[in-house]
Amino acid sequence: MTKADIVNEISRSTGIEKTAVLATVEKFMEVVKDNMANGENVYLRGFGSFIIKVRKEKTARNISKNTTIRIPEHKIPAFKPSRVFLDQVK
């Protein structure tokens, strides 16, 4: 399902214009991205959490050059579904 499909489904089921739904979905995604960029997690009760995970420093190998490189500690965005969400999917 794409963002356009989500907008169409919400518009069809609620009767709200597609442009208003699209603006709302876009703003939601912007708020989530901005908060995570500022180091804050986003919790949606009954759906899941958008969290920031920290990957520890590690060494990796470049096989073609037969060298080792150091990958520094870094943060990555992640999604952790809620128990209710997991139970529905199963």
C-alpha cells in the first residue's frame, strides 16, 4: 500500500477531500521525522513506537582490498509495533 492508497482509503471512508487528507498525512510524517531528528521517540498507543536505536561501534572488512575499517557508533530510526498491532497481524 502506498501513501496515495492510504490517502484514497481515508478520503473514501471519511468523506474528507483528498487534498486535506494528503496535507494531514504529510504533516504527520513531518512531525514524526522532526521529532526523531531531535532525538525524541514517538509513541502511538495501540499502534507502535517510532524509536531511535543506537548501533555500537564495530569493525568491518573490505574484502576486495583486504582491509579493515571502523564503523563509528551511529543512530538509526526503527519502528516497534504494539502488542495489539502484533496480535492483529498474526
